[in-house]
Amino acid sequence: MKVQLTIKVDYLPNWDAYCGVREIIQNGKDAEVENHAPLTVNWYNDTLRVENEGTTLPLKALLLGHTTKIGNSELIGKFGEGLKLAVLALVRAGHPIKIRNGSEVWIPTIERSHPSSRRDLEENSQKPSEQKVSRLSDIPAIISSLQDDCGLANCADVVRSLDPIPAATVHEELFALYADGDIELRPESGVGLLSEEDRALCPKGIKGMALSYVRILRRK
């Protein structure tokens, strides 16, 4: 399901990517003190990774103003705003964010809210839901729901089922599952079977060949 946070996209307009990174690292330092979760910060291949080992965020941490830090002088944060505003600033500046929270993956996006005309920050929460699934951790379940009698599912349909997660992010996860031996990725079996739209949504293999089908090999 989607957890919609009704924050105006131009809230705190002076906050840039630096401010966002600063707040995320400060939250990591607080988690290190409060939850005894060692903090590591790494920059590799144009990606900044901030990680606290041994702790997770509750869903209510997405609520603006939710905090467990009041009255603790050892912690930097106090108001329950930093993480949410940091994510807003970074996504607004065009930096993709992936939050791995235990077995869950949260993908923050900025979208137009309905029925109003404002654009709001949304977090794709990874809690069980009967609504449209938008979480990477459910890729195996999505494949199973889309598979035909041969156990094959169309990769383009898998990507569509995970909207609004970017196709490139879904492809990355599919290749990770493939590398772990959990799934099989197959190219199209003939010429001209895929529409241009489907081809664009499929992950690409050797020489740019569209990998149009996926099959579960091992269930976790």
C-alpha cells in the first residue's frame, strides 16, 4: 500500500540535497546511540549508503511529528521531522532513494495528490495490503499471480504491477533474484512478439536483448 504524507513539495524550499543527507546521517547517529545499532556511511559507484545494523523503522516513523527522542539529551533529533523532510528534499532535488527496512523496501516518490491539485511525498510502505502492490519484496508473489500454465510471467506485466517504482529499479531487483538462483529470465521466443511498450519495460540481456519472461525457480 501507499502511505501518503501530505507535505507540500515546496515546503522548506531552502533545503537542498546537502540538508537531506545531513539529516539522514544525524538520524543514523541517533539510532546508533538509542538502539545500539552501529552506523556505517559509504560512498561507492555514485551511491551513498547510510546503514544502521540491527534496527528497523516502525511504520509510524513516517508520521510527521512522531519521535521517541524527547527528553534524551544524548540525541540530536527531537521533533520527529528530520527523516521525512530529508527524504522530501532529496527526492525533490532528483536523487532516487531506496530505504531497506528489514525485509521491506520503501521507495519515496513525489506525486500529485487526489482529488486536490497538490503534489505530495509518498512512501511505498511494505506492509501487507489487499490494495495494488508497490513493493520490491513482493516480486515473487507478483510473478506467481501472473504466470501462465508453463509457469512463465511477462516481465513487462511484473514492472507494471510495481508502478510507480521505476522500471530500472525493478530490473535491478530481478537481476539480483536471478543471480541468487531464485528466478529464471528468458528472452522472447520469436521475432516481433513484443509490443514496443512491453519491450521498453523488459530488462535487457546480452546485446540489449529483451528478457521478456520470468519464472520462479526457488521460493523463499
